[in-house]
Amino acid sequence: MAHDFPLFGDPSQPHGPAGPTREEVLAAVEARLLTTFGEPSGRAAITFLGAERIELLRFGPDTEGLVRYATLGMAAAPMADPTATLTDPVRGPRAELLLTLRGPRDDVLRALATFAATPQVEGLVVAPGSSLDLGEPLWEGAPFTSVLAAESGGLVADLELDEPADPVRFLPLLPMTPNEAAHKRVHGATALQERWLERGTDLRDPRRRAVALD
């Protein structure tokens, strides 16, 4: 799976206290999602070799026909800079992923689980501005093969954890066509998002066409 990640972390930082357990973190994450979106309308779980289980929650459709998919499990442990000689089991960025679409596309669940398992499987950090490339359609018939991770805090508020753990950030995923992904690699995430905004692109439309990039 191709990827484009900014790197975070400071290997010089010492290991701190134990911090919250995996179970405590995931219980708090699920509570935050349910407080924000209500009871889920569906739930699934996927496990990859060498990685902890990733759960997927579906919320909606709501009164606007929007369906939201959220990962649960990615934030159980902090993400670590792959160049670090030592990793801190408590400190470091934590995140879960969100995808909003007009109407259900439940066959996107495996793609979301794949993206959420990337820190465990590939040892990389997913942060705002990261692109995640599945290498195939995100769901059957989708014109998108990758996503852009956007800034957190807009849809679901960041979740503070007991110190010294970093907060959990809920990163919206914005589907990209191959041409849009190529544009992002050359010009950066901000340039692509500005182009979407200029063209009034509905990023939640599962059938939308690629935005004009000329």
C-alpha cells in the first residue's frame, strides 16, 4: 500500500508512567463517537496478521442521508516515528479515522481497516496531510483509490486522555481520484483542498467526478 506521511515523535523523550490501558482508551473513544453520532447502525471487525483487531462503526444515514464510518482500535497505542531507535508506549500521536458519504457503501470497511492498521503494520504515522493509497477502488465501482487525511476537531472533538498520553484525534478522510492524488503529491494537500473549495466540490458524494486541476 502506498503512503505519504509526515513524521512525528522525539526519540529523546524518556518513557513515562504507564498511562491509560488499551481498553480504557478504546472505551473512551467509543463513548465519544456515540455521544457525537448516537447509536451505531452497524458494526464490524477486521484483523490483519501481526496487528490488533480494528473495529468499524457505521452511523446513519441521518436526516440528510449522510452515513459516517469510524474506525475503533487505531488509537489504542500511540503511533511512532519509524526512524526512532526507541518508541514510547504512552506518548505519541493517536488517531481514529472518519469517512462521511451520501448513502451507505459498506464495502469500504476493509479499506478503512487497512488504513487504520497502517501504523501497526508499517510503523508509520497518519496525520493531517497524509495520503493513504489503497491501490484499488475504495469500494466497488468507486472512482477513488486513495484518501487525504484532513484536520481533526471539526466533526468530532479531540479526546483528551489521562497524562502523559497524547489526545486522540479523529481525522476525516477525503476520497481522492488518481489524478487528484497525483496533484496532491506535486503541489501539496493545501493546494488540493483549495481547489476543491474553489470548485464547490461535494467530497461526500460517492459518485463525484474528479475536480478540474488545470
